[in-house]
Amino acid sequence: MAFYLSEAIFLVLAILSLYIVRFYYAYFTRPSPLPGPFPFPLFGNMLTYPGDMLTWSNHHSKIYGDFYEVYMGTQRTFWLCRGDLCEKIFSSSRANNFLLRTPPNDGLDEFDVSKKGLLFNRDLDNWRFYRKFMSRVMMTPKFLKETCEWVQDIWGEMEEYWQENDGNLKNDSGKVLDLSGWALRVTTDSIIHLTTHKKAYSLASYHKKLSPNSVLLKQVPKSVLKSSDKFVGAIRMFIDSLAFFMSTPWITRRMPGVKERVRELIRNRDWLNEDLLRIIRERREEVERLNDCNTKDHTTLGESKNIELRTDLLTMLLTVNTNLDITKGIGDEINCNPITDDEIREIMIEVFAGGIDTTANTICYVIYHLEHHPNVKQRFLKELDSTFGRDPNYRFKIEDLSKLEYSEAIIKEVQRVFPTTPINFRANVEPCEIGGCKFPADTQFFVNNQSVNSHPAHWTNPHEFNPDRFLSNPIDPKQPKQTVYNSFGGGLRMCPGKNIAMMQLKAFMVLLYRKWEIELLDMNAPIKNHFTIVRQCDTLE
């Protein structure tokens, strides 16, 4: 028995030794070698990974420069920290070679997101169809106008709650609010309504939690969600899950302690999926009943008395490529079948993750920087007065928001110095060349937007907060190319909801600052945040 055991140990050691020799032979003979940390077999450089890609990248770029390589497990990845290196990646040309987010990734396969939706979908025909659908729907003037109206409605509800808040939320100088919590709820209610035309009552639930004896809310109304509070947390955990499964090697995900985290993240995903599928199936039943009603009226009366379908995102997804299609022929020869509930569910969860979390975090960072730059704030307030007058209750239209050039410049400058998505990632479909180095297809590239946005090669006084650099006549003589500055991503993978996001951000700035005097509780405190795929604001008081 001992003899067989020693043979088994010898065999394992021999295989391990051969693997190590093969790993380092491949490493030392790799094509296009770049500077970077020395990797270990199986784990690569992940043993030094702090759980935060931005911190990791900033550390490496100080040592290895603007273009370096890192092994994430056994995968060789390349990191770009200067804008000219990213021009091909963020090109808007139809011939763009960087249409994928990642190469084949076993973690994303395990999490079941690599063949659905928009974010990580590797089926390019399927992805192009969804991209065309989302771009056409979310960038239409009608959708933007409806968003503008609803944002003001939901903001008015939040202000009523603020005015009623308990004395527990006050100090000697006024109300103390955690704006990050309120921003997250107002964007939740906004996005849920715009996508489903139903109410989440996330603000109401949050207010009831802070003010249990609320006169306005004897009881929180029934939400379209099972639990709006749990939903907000689940969306954030879903975003954390994407970063975890994308970057954590298979062997690490099977290690004791980590396995429990894997199960927790999958349970959270399953809870979200169940809640969203319930909403989708309920809406599908509503659409089918309406169709039956219209068909019955048509046959009995001999003429059409059709009741029009709502034009929210969920209804359009349910009816595309059906006899009730209200999207004006978005379908094509390849994608001519109705979209399944599971595919709709993935699109919806990505819309919620992108529309709720990124917008809420960005408005918090805008507030933080406005309060730390009083000259910019005063100029912004003057723009509000000149555009809307001094009526704090004026109900503005989307055309009014389009006049706020300086406000938009502030948002862009905040996203430059403190981007909500500081790390972007792409993979190439065909072999490519970047920075004089050649790479095969399915190579993983990471772009450090934080480094690109502060690189002296592209910006004058890059560490100075100056929104003027984004005005129509910018003061910055370097005037970087569009491929350098990408607050909403770039290239053909650009965020399809960027127009709605910018409109919401400007609306939130107007609604907050035209009526309320804002002061940070501790001007010396840094922004409390953490980063996974999105830089999330933890608190802003």
C-alpha cells in the first residue's frame, strides 16, 4: 500500500513539474513580451490581487509604465494606460475589431452571462440585434421626454419625504442626509418605471425605514418588486458578481472559503432572475389579454378598435417580431423570432444594473466635486438662474436641459477626474497590432480610464478640476480625441443609454441645487467608495 502511495505521489509531482516547466517555457518564449509582474503557475499574478482592479492597475502602471501585461490565472492580459494606445479599441468605425468584452471565460460561462444580453454576449449576431434595439429605443426623443417628465415626478415625491424626515436626521445646522442612499432609490424608481411602467416604491420603502412614524406613509404601497430594498442590494451584488466571475480563476473558485462566496453570489443571481421573470411573465399575460380583446372587438364589430400598447421597454421586448410589434421593424433576417423570457430577463437586469447604479454613483461624485470647487458651483448656479429663472418649482422640458452647456461640462469633468467606470475591457475578434506589438484573436485588453484621463500627453494641467476644457470652445489646447475620453465607454460597445443618463444627471443637478442649499458634513473627508466593475459611492453626507 505504501508502495502504491509513493508511486502516486511521484506521479503527481512529475506532472506538476512538467506543468511548471511548460508554463515557464511558454512564458519566456511568449510573443510580444511586455513588462509586467512575474507570474506563478496556475495563479499567475492573482496572488497579489487586492480585489480592486483599479488599485491593482495603478500600482502596476507606476512600476511598468503605460503598456504592460498581467497574468490573471493562466490568462495573459494587457493593460493600456495612455489614450493613443486605445484608439483602435474605441474607434466608432463599423470595421472595429474589438467587439467583445472578453475572450472565452469559464467564470462568465458559469455565471451564465456569456451568451445573453449586451454586456458579455459573445454571440455577435445576437449582440448586434440587441444593440440596435436598445439604441433605437433608448435614444428616441419620445423616450427621453417621458424620462424627463417622470424624473421630476419622482423627485417631487422624494422632496416630500425629505421635508418630513425625523429629527434623527438633523443636527444644529439642518438636515443630515446620506445622499448616496437617496440617489440610489430615486434612480431605482426612475429606471423601473421607464422599463416596466410600474412603480417600485423604493423611495417610499427607504423613507419608511428612516422614518417609521411617517405621516405620509402609513404603509408602503405594494411594489412591482418582491422587495425594493432587497432588490437594490441584489443589483449591487450582481455587479460585484460580474467582476468576481470574470477575474477569479477556476481553481480559486473551488478553494475552501471561496466556494461559499460563489454559492452566495449565485443565490443572489437566482433571486434576481426569479423576481424579474415573474414581472416579465405577468406583463406577457397582460399583452396577450390585450391582444385577445382587440381581436375579439375586431371580429365582432367588423372594425378595429385596438387599445394601444404601452411603449415601455419591457412591452417592446415582449412584442418585437410578433404581430403586436411596436418597434417598427427592428427585427432582421437573422433575428426574426420573438425574444424569449430568459433573454429579456438578462437585458432587463443589465439595464437595471447600468441605469440604477452608475447614474446614482455619478450624481454623488458630481455633488462632491461641486462642493469642493465653489467657483465652479457659483458659475453653475448662475447658469441655472439664466436658464430657468428663480422659480424653484418650474417644470422644465428636455429642451431646457439641452441649454445647460456648463452643467454638462461639469459632469464630463467629474467623469474625467473620478470616472464611475475607471476600468474598461475589450477583446479582439481578429488578430491585431497595438503599440507596435502583434496579438492573436481573443486577447484580453484592459483600459485604465483613470490613467488615460489624467495623462499629461492628452490633457493640459490634468490634475486640475476645470470644466471649461469641455465647453464648445475649450481652453485646453491639446483637445484630446474622442477615443481618449470615454465616459460612457467607446466604440461599438458604447453605452446605449448614454443620452438618458446625461439627461438624468443634468435633471438631478437642477432639481437639487435650484431649491436646496447643500453642504458636505466633513469637507476634509475623501469620497467613501469601493470598486468592482463600477466605482460605487458608499456614503455621501
